[in-house]
Amino acid sequence: MFGSVKKQFDNAHNNDIETIIGNNTVIKGEISGSSNLRIDGNVEGSISISGCVVIGPSGDVHGDINADDLVVSGRVEGNATIENCLSVQSTGQLIGDVKVGSLKIDDGGIFKGRSEMTLKSNLVPSEAL
């Protein structure tokens, strides 16, 4: 049912998706929590999750996202601050500025905005070299 998005999620995380916002669901407001979240419906508002957020192919988010990881197969219109990895799949669209640990865009994936890579704490600053 989840296809390649589930495979990518399983590879990156040991935890299961705890919350699913279904295809025919519309949420207006702020979503926050400490577990993994999958969105197949529509969300209008900010999302702040200490875990992974998966936007399924039918998912549509209008709002900012703060999470450990983000996988986009649907559409996101808003800014994203992602601690680890942001992945835009071939069917995904992300319109907004991002601040990420790493960024992956598959062929066919759309990203329109500015990106900023965060410095990992285990890297040596260039001044020290």
C-alpha cells in the first residue's frame, strides 16, 4: 500500500508510523507530537513532529513543517526545517524554503525555493583545517 515511500521510511527509521491522516480528511490547525506521521489527506497549518513526516502521493500540506525527517511524495507549500534528511520523491512537490541536514530530490521531483544545509556537529569547521 505504501510502496517505495514505505521502503524509504523503513530504511531510515526503526519506529512504525503511529498517526495517519487519511485520504478524505482535512485538518485545519497546528499538528504537533513526538511520533511518526503520514499524511494522505489535506492539512492547512503548521506541523511540528520529533520524528518522521511522510507526505503520501495524495497528501497536500499548506504550512510550515519542522521534523527530524521528511519524505514528500505529494505536495507541500510552506517552509521546512528538517534536522536530518528531506527527500522529495518523483511524484513530490515542495514549494518553499528549506533548512536541512541533507536533501535528496528524485528525478521528476519538484523543489522551488531556497535551501540551506545545516552543519553537522561531528564535522570539523574549515577554520580548524
